[in-house]
Amino acid sequence: MSRVLVIGDLHAPAVHEDYFEFIRSIRRKHRTDQTVFIGDVIDHHVISYHKANPESPDAIKEYELAFETVKKWYKAFPNAYVTIGNHDNRVHRLAADAGIPAMYLKEYKELYKTKNWEWVHNVELDGVYYYHGTGAASAYPAFNAARTRNQSVVMGHHHTKAAINWLSGPNNHRIFGMSVGCGVDNTHLSMLYSEHYLVKPMLSCGVVHNGHPILEVMPV
């Protein structure tokens, strides 16, 4: 069975300056052999359904900054799954709303030069279901998803949630739901919408070792 490193939402270029080294330290600590980026690798702050911060760079500059961020992560983690998040998918959603077929858009691999990353909506490894978490709600989104699927689930999406919840059923059938937190810099321009929120992003990641979940919290 695998030792899977699960990297939280990055929202490039709005990544916390210490998150990269934290993730590399967790890979060394657990000697992981597979990597899953749990989605929202890209923020797409300017290209959005919501109003952008007026101080933000334009869409081209934001892409260039995000590209350089992804380039660093790709160099460190050249083989990985990326479970596509709602922010990653913003361009495709906006294009669809405008009646533009997907065939006119570049694939994620081409746009960000990540030929060995598998950009997927979900992936199952050792019986554990990994997906971004778009559409999941409640205080325990990963746990609720696990109960719905009757299968262990790992997700991101909810920046303030980092938790593992277990359910034990008949015949010792155990499943878990793990929310892995994120790696965002909440002082970045694109994250200032939450500056007055009482609950802040949880800087953390997950590891699934032989089907057993481990949550790692970044020191701050």
C-alpha cells in the first residue's frame, strides 16, 4: 500500500511563504511515495464570478505569478495527481457560460507545463477516495462525504477545516473523512475578503499511510 502525501489548497500565487518547505519536510518525515494536490492549485482571483480586489494585478500578470509558483512545486513534486478544484476550473466554467466549447481551451497540463501531473476530478488510491470537495458543506464535510460514499474520503476546499473523523460500522468496517486544510497566505490581496473573519485558514496537510490518515499542522 502507498504512503500518500496530500497537499492542501495552494491558490497560487497566494501561497504562504513557509508552506513549501513545510510540505517537503512532511514528505521526508513520512517518506511518502505518492502525491495528491487536493485542488485549487490556482486561484484565478481576477478571472472570477466575484469582484476582484482593485489592487490586484491583471489576469496576465496573475497567470505569470501563478505559473512561477506552479513551476517550483512541479520541480519538487514532478509526479502527482491534482484533483481539480472550483478555482482551477473557473476559466472553464466562465467559458461554458459564454457558450465557448472546452475544445477551444488549453488543458491544464499545457497551460502550466505540468506534463506528468494527472489533473483529474477524483482519484482512488488503496480504497481511499480523494477529491477537492466542491459542493461539500457542513461542519464535517469530509466525514459526511465518507458516510455518503461508505468509503474513506480525503478533501480540501474548506480552508479553515483540518480534521479526521472516524465511523465504525458492522463487522469492524471503519471509514474516515479527512479535511487537510490549506497552504494559503491570508494576507495576500486575493485573500483579503476574509481579513475580518474570526476563523482563519488552517495551514496543514495530510498523509495517508497504508490507508491510515495522519494530519500534519504547520507551525506558525
